[in-house]
Amino acid sequence: MTNTVSTKSIDKLTGKKAIVTGASSGIGKEVAIRLLQAGAQVSLVSRNPDKIISELPVGSNAKGYAIDLADVSQVATQIKAIVEDMGGVDILINNAGMAYIGELIDMPLAEWQRLFDLNLTSVFQCLQATLPSMRSQKSGTIINVASIAAKQGFPNWGAYCASKFALLGLTQAIAAEEQPHGIKVMSICPGSIDTPLWDTLGDRVPPNFNRAAMLRPATVAESIMTLVNLPADAMISDFVLMPNAGAF
């Protein structure tokens, strides 16, 4: 699929307002494109949203917001401002995240805190910023992008696993709290995905990692859209999606 918004798409989400974090590349970019194709108004949250905005056709119903989600002291205020700017929110895709490869015995505390700030605390802040609007309309869909690392521990990925295990617990708890308010909160746990994240890890990536055998971001995005488009009376609480090659 090309990274353009099709004029032939079925407008299943016309009138819906969506926020996507980590929207400038990888899964976030692919999800944002599909939401736009389906007719949604999409707010693109990223440190560099211009990367995706520049690839969209003129007139696309999208707006970029340059936000560093790792600066958790500002996240709730910034996301609330987006909700106000949009006039509400119906869909939230919490996709932004980072990884760290290395044994826990050697991991600096600052790196641990930075990873948890982005992978977990920023999600908590995005939830607090969007849930009041969803509660007021008694509907909403939230999808938290976790990982197969939320299901099992991997050596040298301890901090990442811990953050994703915690994200899964947060998702399950908030889903139970928001179900009476008509809000669906779901998680997706993909296996290894060939995204630009790997390029940021340099020589820490094991040489036996075959990126060609990993999931494509587009594949994960299609699965996320399956969750978004579920009937109002249905939800998949935890969607595990793996490449045929298995876990890496």
C-alpha cells in the first residue's frame, strides 16, 4: 500500500475524531493513514509530525502536533488542548514508545525512567486527558499498542518487557473502569515489527535478527483498524499478533 489517502475509501468513520501518538513513522503512520481513509479527523502527535503531514494530499483532514511525550509533566495539558481543538475525541491510539537493549544490571536509572515515562506514564497522561470527553458522550475507543514482550520476558529486554507488562495491566484495569461508561479499551500485542525503531538501537541489535521476517507496520495497522471497526457491542480485550517466523 502507498502512503497516500485513497479517494475511494469507504467512509466508515466519517465524523469521528481520532488522536494517534507516535504518528510520524511505523505503526502510527500507517494507522493514521487508514483512519483518514475511513473518513476520520486525525490529530497526529509526534516530535516531528511534519514527516507524515508532508506525505498527505493537500486538504487531508489531519493536523500535526509537535509533542515530546517523554516530557510527562506536559503531556496531559497538551493532549487536553488537542481534544479542545478537535471539539472532542472518539478514538485514541496510544502507539508511541521506545526500546532499550541491555542487561538490567548495567542499565542507568535515567534510561529506565525515560523508558517508563514514554512507554507507560505518557499513556496514563493521554488517558486522563481524553477520558472526560469520552465519558461525556458515553462512547469511545482506546487502543494501547503493547508487545509480545508484555506476555513473556526476553533477556536484554528487561526494562522494555517491564514497561509493556505494566501497560497491559493498565489497559485491563482502565477497561474495567470505563466499561460502564460505554468506552472500549483494548490492547494489541504484536511480535517483532520492522519499524525505524530498530535503526535507533545501532549495534545493540543482535546480528541474527532477520527484519525481513518480521511483521510489517501495515499489517499491524490493519489489525488495529479491525479493533477500531468492531461493532459497538463487541470488543477484543487483548489481540496477540505474531509473525509466522515466531518471536525473535
